[in-house]
Amino acid sequence: MPTLTGQALRLHPDRLLPAAPELRSIARRLYDEVRNLPILSPHGHVEARLLVEDQPFPDPTTLLVTPDHYVTRLLHASGVSLDRLGVGQGPLSPDAAREGWRLLCENWSAYRGTPVKYWLESALVEVFGLDLRPGPDTADELFDAIADRLAHPAFRPRALFDRFRIDVLATTDDPADDLAAHAALRDDPTFRGRVVPTFRPDRYLEAGRADWARDVLHLGAVAGVDTGCYAGWVAAMEDRRTHFRRHGGVSTDHSHEDVGTEPLGTVEAERIYRAALAGTVTQDEATALRRHMLLEMARMATEDGLTMTLHPGVRRGHHRPTGARFGPDTGHDLPLPGAFTDALRPLLDRYGTHPNLTLVLFTLDEAVFSRELAPLAGFYPSVYVGAPWWFLDAPDAIRRWRSAVSETAGLSRTSGFIDDTRAICSIPARHDMARRLDAGYLAGLVAEHRLDEDEAAEAVVDLVRGRPTEVFGL
Amino acid sequence: MPTLTGQALRLHPDRLLPAAPELRSIARRLYDEVRNLPILSPHGHVEARLLVEDQPFPDPTTLLVTPDHYVTRLLHASGVSLDRLGVGQGPLSPDAAREGWRLLCENWSAYRGTPVKYWLESALVEVFGLDLRPGPDTADELFDAIADRLAHPAFRPRALFDRFRIDVLATTDDPADDLAAHAALRDDPTFRGRVVPTFRPDRYLEAGRADWARDVLHLGAVAGVDTGCYAGWVAAMEDRRTHFRRHGGVSTDHSHEDVGTEPLGTVEAERIYRAALAGTVTQDEATALRRHMLLEMARMATEDGLTMTLHPGVRRGHHRPTGARFGPDTGHDLPLPGAFTDALRPLLDRYGTHPNLTLVLFTLDEAVFSRELAPLAGFYPSVYVGAPWWFLDAPDAIRRWRSAVSETAGLSRTSGFIDDTRAICSIPARHDMARRLDAGYLAGLVAEHRLDEDEAAEAVVDLVRGRPTEVFGL
Amino acid sequence: MPTLTGQALRLHPDRLLPAAPELRSIARRLYDEVRNLPILSPHGHVEARLLVEDQPFPDPTTLLVTPDHYVTRLLHASGVSLDRLGVGQGPLSPDAAREGWRLLCENWSAYRGTPVKYWLESALVEVFGLDLRPGPDTADELFDAIADRLAHPAFRPRALFDRFRIDVLATTDDPADDLAAHAALRDDPTFRGRVVPTFRPDRYLEAGRADWARDVLHLGAVAGVDTGCYAGWVAAMEDRRTHFRRHGGVSTDHSHEDVGTEPLGTVEAERIYRAALAGTVTQDEATALRRHMLLEMARMATEDGLTMTLHPGVRRGHHRPTGARFGPDTGHDLPLPGAFTDALRPLLDRYGTHPNLTLVLFTLDEAVFSRELAPLAGFYPSVYVGAPWWFLDAPDAIRRWRSAVSETAGLSRTSGFIDDTRAICSIPARHDMARRLDAGYLAGLVAEHRLDEDEAAEAVVDLVRGRPTEVFGL
């Protein structure tokens, strides 16, 4: 598709609200209740170091294109190789940065219908104050204008953080991380935001991985625990969770192929653990050990109160040649069918009604919205349905999710919006999008007389402020 | 979420009709065609004994909360333990009843977005003539007002049955039941409704159950057949089906984990049956025997004409501690993935075009609506798509179902609405909800010029009266 | 359901456009951009011979009912046996033709809510100029009127082809076909359309089929290659692909139970191939060989550039008695769950970024729209999401598809509309339906300010002309 250029770029005040006038007027009023609330971002991938260092972003492409697989994957699908976008190559030269930006603008039509277009347009207009539609004719002008702004202090990370009105920002961190960046921010009197780490132990649970033995030994060293035996592995996890909690952590995150939680006997766990250290574990054994440890993580959660979020069902690095050349998170992680009901049964039998457990379930398989997630969250007091994630963090998908989940689980058993992004400039647009869509969804209930408007007004505020506060204990 | 109180509770005359004026006006006219038609309820869980005894309901909580897992599960998810609601405890004391009602009102916001809110509000306004929104401040006033009404003869079961204009009500019954209650109603000249039993033999088909051997011996005793051998088991089923048919039964209902119907050879069936009686059956054998018997049930249906309804794909009693303490049907039966195409092939190969078979397929897995149910019902003259069931008996889900099913199976291959409820006061609201949604769906087809309005007017009446009459042979 | 008759049949100019006035006005303008564009039909089942022979269609039933399983299956579901419709019986007698037509008209209400009704109504009005609604009272009048028109030269196949403004029509052909009909059309100076063959080798890949050995030997004879060994089998395929390409072919089509593409070693492939020729192959071996050959087909596609379309996941001939009596394609092919992510991984690892590969993925399982198809097409430059197929080629399903696919894959990673029909008179209505729905979908994006109207106007033309041209290299 060619790209139309020379058009002004504008954000309509009613964007994403329902088009029908009867609904739009209600939706506007509901949106007004929440449009200016501060942002709570309890799960995401912006790094704390960015705010500690507070350096200017080097160029538009490094900020908005190269590291964001939401952006690069559609360029790749359009025939642009990832190396022309600077993926996996370290700092971009000025020419490479301009070239990457041009490729984005030339392929602007590839984003039609996607939320990536919406987020990038929002960033151009609201973050950078630009009103030019990207296209081959405007690429250089946009590049130069953004580059110009990035040189100003008002566009450094901390300034953006303040301007975006972010109250809480969660990062995602390796259990072996010392969290020095988080401590620095906490101890810095000139920084007033709350930046909390998230304990993400996936790699230490996958005993079939090539580097697993090395990694758990390193984790043991960090924790001051001998991870040469199963009990040490568990103790190291407990130690690092405590470290995270002391640095403000509120949750742990887990993303494996499935959410199996079948326990092993202690002897069997020890046997498999040692086989894994010796490099003789089978894939089935490694999977069994991981499922056992996921159950252990839930047990730890009942003890330390960290919210447990599950993001299962992804085939990581689907295209092996791209993974080998460009590394992880390069746009070809692909969803698998979801299954929660039986997989989580051992965990929920043990801890599902424990007052200290909070479990948030995310999926990329829409079939489980109404079939499994909502029924689970509609019974277990520990379970919440996570907001639409990744490919599903998009207007129509969010509507389908609300529609599929609310009738069984109500509004209060959902997590609140999660941006899950590494693209800092997209954070306000993502949260604003969710607020507009929730306002529109609730307006529909009001217009059909399924909810009174005062109830909807209370609910929309609860979705934006109440849910994340409760679910993540903020 | 807190609850807003002090607001009036009103039912808008256009509730659940499409919000857009172009559609709403058509939908109103279509709804007018069916709003006053009597209720046909060919599948549900109200007990015949209730109408035989015709005793006053003891209190609001016992009527509207405790026995209804649609209501209790969301309170449980909100942190209210089931014993505070009186689940599984026999008659409630006056204090316990009031306390249970207060918990409902205090957690009223948990139902936002759910049909449970809609049904309860409808009951309050239309059954009890109350206009107060439930909340902590109105709990006692509502409780007292309902209790007051329940003491009047106009709120006894038979009076409600008449007032709700129920023409046919199906109960769900154990094959060993003597159906004396049904006979009593039939023979009572002062009762004019038609209350028909439904043959639900699940427990006698699950040969892996702990009490199975005891149960089939009891069934044999009731049937006057020796169930010590496989042939007796089959004969006892045939005998009891005849008993049900003679007491007005129109259908059998089957709810197993799957709908497999692979036949066994007679020798193998006999061998497994005897192993099951001896307590030495494996789970795989028990499953094979159940699938074989489900096929036999279809064979019997071709002989006696009872409509066969399938409600598969539920993990019953997911949370074992709750099941052990509070019993079955306490809110944690959870859906599993559905699969019909291959599972039903043995049955449909044999009987799918038999003129005497009627098979109604229900699911909790929306993925099979368009993938399997509609294509099956769009070819086999014996197959109908069952109305949205349980978690899916809700406005948006019903719309998704109509949208997913109609384009492949048309309107005439669906079952008509099924309320499937044990909450008698929700029956009129459930049927009215379905009528409003069908009117809205058809209005959409008319507004998009996919159907003329005279066709839609005929269709909406057919959905309410024609479908259940044909599908259940009423 | 009875059928209303005596009503006029009219096609509203705004049919299928959104009902809300705000959207409809935008949709009208977008539809105007494409309503008169010529038809590109890169995949379907009309036969080239029909245009070569250019004989009058014998009667309305033979043209519109008997061969079209979209039409006959719902009559069958309504209790009309296929033999009363002349299925599988050769030429119809005049009485049988009239009788078949009457059955259609008497059961007209069975099609309410389906696109079959829409297509047939469009054909009656637009192809035949009739304005009578089908019903028992109008059956004979309609039959006679259509029969009358069919006798005129203006209703012969070539005249319809011209009148429908078909620029490209793809047929579906056996690899052993000499394609003489295609050559005749190409060499006929009086015929100006482009009719291209499609290479459909399914039967030669299913080594477990009863006639497989005979078929591959025949294929070898046609190709002039000894297919007595594995290498000959591959060479015969390559030869016939070349033959198709020389006769204008642009694509190959593959419809197996799954899309597994796991390679075999050469020795193992040879071993299984010889076992299959000897009739000693197991079903698992046959499946492994088919998956291996599907991967080989992708390799050939990278060499000859033929677009590869996959239509998996159908249980063919579900009702064996009907299959035995009436043959294939008689309305009881039924969908199975879809799975692409892992199944296609071997193929995509090898060829997913090959510049010469184009792979179009179709499904009957809506759950994979957003879960697998869109994510695959949103990364791999070779992959496109196929238009909704078969049961899903219907207004609501098309809307669900656009909604599920666009947010992840954009608009440009879709195939363009595919009619996939053997009913020539439905071709214009099917394409027109798709254009109206795309206009409506894009109007929704415009009305919600997710796309500017000039972008939408460009996009709608691209969907109708650009996508099929690019995807099928027209």
C-alpha cells in the first residue's frame, strides 16, 4: 500500500469513544471522570536505569522504533529486514537512525487498523507536539523535529515520567539483579515517582535450558545459598523474593509455555534437580520440575504477599534464524492455545482460597476469556482476570475481552489496565486508550439500561484506580 | 468497590434493546410480538415437589441467595465464605438469613456487568414490587419487605407459577425417582400447569465413581431388572425411560466430561461392566463404557422419541476443599474445551439422519459455536444448537452466539431459550431477557436489509414458541 | 417455520452497510470507491470447461441448488433428503428439477440469517431481474421465469462471465489434468477473460488413501516420470507445477487435516514412500510423509513462485452413509480445531523469510484468527491471512475476522476476498458483500477516529484490487 502524505495529523477528542451519539455522550461523561487520573503501571518493561541515568534519548529511531517489537514486526512483515532498523546492533549511527525512521514512514500504511498507529500518532502529537502524518515526504521533517526536541531537557526520561503523571511504574527484573537502580531512585530526593521491581524468575525454572545450571549457581551466589541441592534452589528464590520486596516489589511474573502446577514429591524433586545440574535431565522431567516450582512460587506468595501474575502460552523465538541473529523479543514470539482450568487445579486446591494469595491470569488465546478465566475469577477470591495482553492490547480486542469476561466475573475481578511496554512514549496513550474503551463499554451498559450512570461513573474510576491498587497492593 | 445506595431501582421499558434509535424502534415492534407469550421451559432445575407442597418460601435469602450458585459464587470471589451464606447447612435461622441478605446487598457492586444483577433486579421490581437498589443502607428494608410478601399466599410457588404464565416446566430427575410429585401435579385438578420430568442418568453411566455399583444395583431394584450384568443395565435404563415418558417426560439430559460415543463390542461392554461392579475397572475402561452407553442412549431415543440434550465439558467440583465441605453445585464447576465433530461421529453415523432422533448440543466453549455446533446442526436433521448455557446465558454472550450460529445454521436449527435455573423467581426475567435479545438481533438483520421485517416478526415468534415446541415435542 | 410469500423481493442499496447513520454515510462513500471495480477471483471451484462449452444451463435447480452444498445442506437439515434435490444423480428430469426448486422455496425460511439467502436473493434480483420472494406460492412462477431466461444467450456462461465483470477467475484442478480447457480459453480470440488453473495435489499426498498408489502411478505417466521411487514422486510434482504455471497458474492449494510440515530424512521418506506403494504403510507413516511433502511444496514454491494456499482442518465426509450414497462435497464436511503456530514452524524456519514464498492461511476455527494467523502474518513477510472461508464467508463472521486480524496484522497482510464457490451466479453477490463489509468496517475506524477517511478510501481499494494482485501475483 502506498502512503498518503501531506495530511495533517490530529487527535480527535472523541477518538475511540462509541460512534453512535446516544452512547458517545454518556461515554464522554464517564471518560471525564478518569481522563486526568494519574497513571498506575504495575507491570511493564521500561528499565529503572533509564530514570537513574536520565540521559537524553539519542535519536527518534532508537526511542520509537528499534527496541519496540510491536513496531518492528510489521515493518519486517512488509519486507524490511530487521538489520535495516538497527535491531540487535547497539547504538545507531546518525545515518542508520535516519534510514530506520524513513523506513517507518514509508511503510506507514502497514499500521492501518493497528493500535501501534494509534500509539505512535499519540506520541507524535501529544508528546512531541507534531501535526504531520508520517510518510515518505514527511520522514525527514519529522525526524529532525523529534531529534530537536530530544535535545531539550523537557524530553529526558524523568521529565517525561513527570509529564506523563506516572504515580507507580513497575519494571521487570532478573532475580539476581541487585536492584541498585531501584534503590538509587528511592533514595534520590529529587525523584518523586515510585518505581518498583518485579521478580521474574522464568529462566531459573526452566531446568532444560542450556545455561540453567550456571544460572542457578549464580543465583545461589547472589542469595548466599548453596543451590547445589533442591532445598537451596527453593531457599535462593525465597531470599531473592525478600530482596525484591524490600526494594518495593509488589509482584512476581511468570511466563512459561503452560501453567501446570502439579507437585512432585520431595525425593523426586531432588532427583530431577540434581539430574538437571548434571545436565542429564529429560525435557519431561524439566517440565515437571518447573510446574512443581510454579506451585512453590504460589506457596511463597501466600507467605510474602507478592501478587503472582501468569503470562503463559507463548512460543518464544518462533523463527530460529531471526532469533540466532537478532536475539530475543524481535517480533516472532507467537501464541499457543491456552488451558487454565485443569493446569491450575493443584495450585487452586491448595491456595485458591488463601487470604494472602493474589493470582492474575493473562492469555493470548481469546477462547479462554469466557471459557476459563472469567469462571475461575468468578469463584476464587485469589484470582483476577488480567487485562488484554500484547497482541490483544488493542481497541476491538479490549472490547471483546470486557464483553467476554464481565458477564461471568463482573467488573471487580479484573486486574486494571497493564501497559506491559518497553516504549516509554506509548505509556500515556496506552492508558488513555484503555480509559476511553472502558468508558465506551460502560456507556453501552448504561444505554441498554443494564447499569445506572452513577454506577458506571463509580465503576470507571474503580477500574482505573481501584483495581490496580487492590490487585497489586499499591 | 463500594455500593451506591439511596437510588431508585427501575426497569426501563427498552432495557437490553439496541441503543441506536434506528434499531431500537424495530426491536420494540419485534419484542411486542412475543413479550406476552407464555413461558415454555423445557429444561431446568426447579423441583416438582416445590409445587406439590406449595409452602411459603421461608425467607429472602433461602429463596434468592443460598441455593443459587450464580449468586453465591461472586460473593465467594469477593471474599464472602459460603458458610456465611448458609450454603450446605439446611434451614437458615432468622439471623443467618438476614446476615446472608446483608452480605448480598453490601457486595452488590460485584454483580455489575453480570446478568445476575439483571435477574435479581427484575425479581425485586417485577416479582416483589420493590424499587430500592440493594446496598448496605437498604438491606434490612429490602429483607423485611420481601419477607413480608413471602408470607402472603400470592407468593407461594403455585401462585408464582401462574403469575409467571409458565405453560410447561421441565424438572431434572434421577432415573430412580418414582416421579410421584409429577404424578401428583398431573392428577391435581387444582393445578393446571404442565410439569414434566427429565431423565438425567449421568451418575449411572460413570462406572468409575465410588458409589456406582451401589447405584446401579438400586436402579435395577427400582426397575425390577437384574443389573448384575450388562444387559440388565441397558434394560433398566430402557425401563426407567419408559417410566419417565409415561409421566410426561420429553427429554433426557447428559452432562459428562466429553461427548465421545465410540461403541464397544458386546463382549467388551460386558467385561468392563462386570469389572466395574467388582470395583476393578480402570478410568479408561470406565470412560469407554460411558461413551458406549451414551451411544446406546441415542439408540433408545430413536425408539422412544425422547429428545436427547448434551451439556458436556465441565470440570465438576474444581475446588475439592469446597466440594468436600459444601457439596456439589457450589459455584466452582469450571468449563473445559469443547469438541463435538469427531466425538459425535459414531452416534451421527448411525442415527444422525434417523427421523426419530432429536439431539440438542450445548457448550460452555464459545470456540465451538461456529466451528462445530452450527455446521453440525446445518446438516444433520436430528441436531439442534442449544441456547447459550450457564456462564453464557447473558446478554453479550447470547448476541455472540446468535451471530456465530445463525449464519451457518439459520434460525430454525436452534433450540429455543432454555433457562436451566433452580431460581424460580429468575424464570420470567431470563425468558424476557432472551426475547429482548432475539428481538434486538433480528432488528439488526432488518436494519441491515438482511431480513424483511415481516420475516423477522414471524421468526421471533418461532424462536419463542415454535423452536421449543418442535425440539422438545411439546 | 412457515414461509411468508406474496412479498416483493428487493435489494436495498444500503444493504449490509452499518445501520447507524453516522457510519452509514461514511460507508456509502467508501463503498462507492469499489462497487464497480472488476472482480478478481483467485480461488474458486467453477470449472473452465463450463466456459469452453458455453452451453445453456439446463434448469434453475441444476444451476442454483443441486451442485451447491451451501444450499443443499440446510434443506437436508430441514428434513429434505438429498436425492429429492437430485444430488449425485446426473441430469435432472424436468419434473425432478421443478420438484427440487419447490423444495427450496417451501423451505425458504431455513435460510433466514444466512448468507445463502443473501446470495440467492441477489442472484434472483440482479442476475435474473426477478422481484418475487421464494415461497410455496411463488415457486413455479420463479422456476418458469428463470428457466425462460436460461434459454436466452444472455444467460450462457460466457455472457454471465462478461456481465459479472470478472477479470480473473481461478479454477481448482487435479495435477494430472492436461488443462486443455484453460488452453482453449487462452487461445480463443473471442474470449477475453483470464481463467487460470490452481494446482491442488491433496490426493497425491495422502499415501494412506485406498487409490493412492494407482493415482501416483498415473501422475507419473502424465508427467513422464517414474513415480516408483520417492524422487520420482517429487519430480512429478515439480513437472506438473511447471505445466500449471505454463497454463497461467498462479497458486497451489492444500487442504489436509493439519498443516504439519515436519521433514523426514531422505532415507525415511524413501522407505515410507515404497511402503505406501506396497500398501503396507501405517496411518502415522502416511501422515508423516504428507507433512514432509507439504514442506517440499513450500520449497518448490520458493523456486517457481506459485502462491501456496492452505485450507486445513476439515473432517471430510463426516456422515459416512451420505458420503457412500451421494459422494463428496455433499454438505457434511465439518471443521476441526485449528493449529498453525507449531505445525508450520519447520516450514517457516526454512522458508518464512524467503523472498519468493507467499503463503496464505485459511481456517474454519475462529479461535486462531487472533491467536495464530494474525501474529504469524504480522511477522513473516511470506504469510498472509486468508479471507473468511466457507462457513465463515458471511457478514458477521467477516466482521469478526477483520476485527480479530487487523489489530495485529494490519490491513495489508490479508489476502483480499476469495469467493471459493462453484456457484457462478453467486460470484458477484459474494464479492459485493465483501466490499460492503470492508467499507463498513473501515467506516467504523473512521467514525472512531482511528483512521482518516482518505486513508480508508485508499485502503478499501487496496483490499479489493491491491491485495489479490499482490498475494496471487496477478
